[in-house]
Amino acid sequence: MSAESLTLDKPRSPRRPAARRNNFELYSWLFMRLSGLALVVLVLGHLFIMNILDDGVHRINFAFVAGRWASPFWQFWDLAMLWLAQLHGGNGMRTIIEDYARKDTTRFWLKMLLYASIALILAVGTLVIFTFDPNIAG
Amino acid sequence: MASPTPTDTAAHDTSQIPAPEGSITVTVRVLRFNPEFDDEPHWESYDVPALPTDRVLNLLINIKSYVDGTLSFRRSCAHGICGSDAMQINGVNRLACKVLIKDLLAKGNKRTTISVAPIKGLPQMKDLYVDMEPFFEAFKAVKPYLIAYGNEPTHERIQSQADRERFDDTTKCILCACCTTSCPVFWSDGSYFGPAAIVNAHRFIFDSRDEGSEERLDILNDTEGVWRCRTTFNCTDACPRGIQVTKAIQEVKQALLFKRV
Ligand code: HEM
Ligand code: SF4
Ligand code: SF4
Ligand code: FES
């Protein structure tokens, strides 16, 4: 298209910010829905096991956690829950910051704080799940 | 929504307004702003006669004609078709020419109060008059016109009824901005294209005669495009034309997601 026809496209209109067109927002939108679906199973299952099944919270102690994490299945369950909830909740918080931060600098620093906290929790959580030592108490 | 403040100014002399038989007195509160004198908007109240069959627009015209000629608002057709007189009436976006007084009457014998404020999210220029330019900028940005490549056809561009049906709903838009200025995302992020622009993109994206769908979908895939929509349905509630606005937005998302129109 020539420059001339581009100007005729929208005469006298105010500027809109430069287009930022990639599929990031599309994938992030899709991720929120898919991770949400997975979280229904993971979180509700988790809550059921921890709070309702048998004696609920009363039976939870170091040995109980150690017993569950002895199985790679529950290790994977908790790992998936950690990563999905962090990325889902983090991406949700990103949206909220985009919405409510009024100044670009506030927006930038809030997002940096958010990303740092996501990275920290993911790192610590993953480390614990993989390096958990059931013999520490004994 | 604009909230009542205790600073409503003293009563205005509304005795010049003709009070036809069967009329009752209602209080119209208008969020007024004159950029030449006021630092911020303030409420003013007018006790005016109204028939149950009057529209809110009639009352505003009476105030302008008989009480204060400086009261500013847009209106043209007065029949819900030009899209000029969108405003917040009792906190919701409506066309003043389509809201009947009888639907706003207070229960029992209580005095009816009708609050009128400008639509939200666009700069208030004077009284109910807002700067619509950001709204139309987003509209223009989605190329709301038929795009067809190749030679001009020698006859009409034929379309089946089923193909026409796909975008029938979105042809009804009158660009009143009720939807976009009811959208919480637009309030906080003025660069969001907003529901009206997406509705008008939808009108061409799903038109079988149009060849610009990909261009428009690409435009709406922007950071400020359809993915900003949070499906709160404010826009659908506000649309005076009854357009299923949120559904249209979801159809655009779907087209982007599955790369298929
Ligand atoms: C129980 C399963 C869950 C489902 C089905 C679910 C689903 C969703 C969906 C679909 C969205 C996107 C909304 C939109 O774009 O309009 C969303 C947003 C969000 N989710 Fe979840 N979610 C779940 C669990 C969680 C958890 C465990 C957290 C916290 C870690 C969380 C935090 C958030 C946040 C902060 C947002 C952003 C809210 C907003 O956009 O206003 N969600 N959720
Ligand atoms: S459905 Fe989307 S476009 Fe409509 S008001 Fe809600 S966020 Fe805005
Ligand atoms: S979609 Fe409805 S509310 Fe929005 S501008 Fe068009 S007619 Fe007005
Ligand atoms: S004056 Fe034309 S739509 Fe109300």
C-alpha cells in the first residue's frame, strides 16, 4: 500500500500507540483457560485430599507429606499445581496491573516485582519438591 | 458511576416550562461542567414538569429552552437512530431519546429524581458533551469499509441469505458509544479498541463479499485488541440496538484462535 492511501485511510485522527501485534496475548488468553481447567482438577483434588478425606487437616504432619512425596505421581501433581497456579495467577496479576497502573513507571516496577516473586516461588517450590529429604526428621 | 455530591446548587426557576395536563414534577440532576469557569464537574438540579410518555431528552430540551440555554448536549434525530445522545441516565448508558419517564418514576408518592451525566472514559468537554475523537479513532483503525481486490465486478456482489445472516446483528450499530464507554477495560485503558470498534470490524470480517478479514483480524490481535476483553457483558447491556456485542467479540476471538472466519 502506498503512503498516500495510508493517510487517506484515517484522516485527522489522533495517534494510537504503535501496533504490537504478535500472538502473545492470544496464547496468554488460551493459557488462562486451559490452565484454569487443569487447576479445577488439581486444586479441588488437592483440597479434597488435604482437608476432607479421612481426618482432613488433623492427619497432616511431616510423615504424611513425606509419604505422599515418596510417590512420583504426587510429586508431579504438586509440581504441576505449583507451576500452573503460579503462571496462571501471575498472568492474571499482570492483566490487573496493566489495567490499574496509571503511570508507565509504576506499571513497569509492579510487573518486575511480580515477575521476581513468581520466579522466586517457582524456584523454591520446585527445589523443595525435587530435593525433599524424608529422613531429615529422623 | 458519577456519585451524588452535596454541592447541588440552588434551585433554578423552571416556571417558564409549559406543564401540560397530567404532568408531574420530577427532579433532573445534571452533572454540569463549563471549562471556562469550572475546575471540576458539579451537579445541578432542575425541578421540571414531565409526562410519563416524555423521554429524558424532552426534559433536557425544556431545560435548555426555558431555563439555561448554555446546557450542552448532543442530539439530532431524537428517534434512536443517529446515535448522538448517549449519556449516563441514573448511572447506566442509554440514549436520552429512548428512555421514557414512566420507566424511571419513583415508587409510591416519592419525588422522582433522574441523574444525567456524560458517558464515561472520554474527555468531558462541556456538560454532557464529550470528545468522541478517541472513540472514532478506534473505529477508523479497524478499516470499517468493504475491502475487495481485483477488478470491479460488472454486476452486484451476490450473497446468500445464510452468509448475510452471519453479520446481520453487527450491521445495526449506530456508533453511539454506549458500549465502549460502559466497558471497564476502556475506562482504565483508553487505548483499548473497545467493543464498538470490534463490532464494526465484525460487520466486515464475517461478510463473504469482503476480502480484508485477515487485515482486520491482524489489527484486533494487537495488545490493545480483542484479548483485552474480559467478557463482563457491560457492553451488551448498554447497547440501545440490542446487539449481542460480547458474542460478536467472542466470534472474533474464535476466528483468531482457529484461524478461520
Ligand atoms: C479453580 C480453577 C480456576 C479456573 C477455572 C480459573 C479460570 C480463570 C480464567 C478463565 C481467567 C481469565 C479471565 C479473563 O480473562 O477474563 C482467570 C483469571 C485469573 N485467575 Fe484463575 N482460575 C482458576 C484458579 C485460579 C487460582 C488458583 C489462582 C491464584 C493463584 C487464580 C488467579 C487468577 C487471577 C489473578 C486472574 C486474573 C483476574 C482478572 O483478569 O481480573 N485462578 N482465571
Ligand atoms: S464484554 Fe468485553 S468489551 Fe464488553 S464491556 Fe466487558 S470487557 Fe468491555
Ligand atoms: S454496538 Fe450498540 S452500543 Fe455500541 S456503538 Fe454500536 S449501537 Fe452503540
Ligand atoms: S437523538 Fe438520535 S439517537 Fe437519540
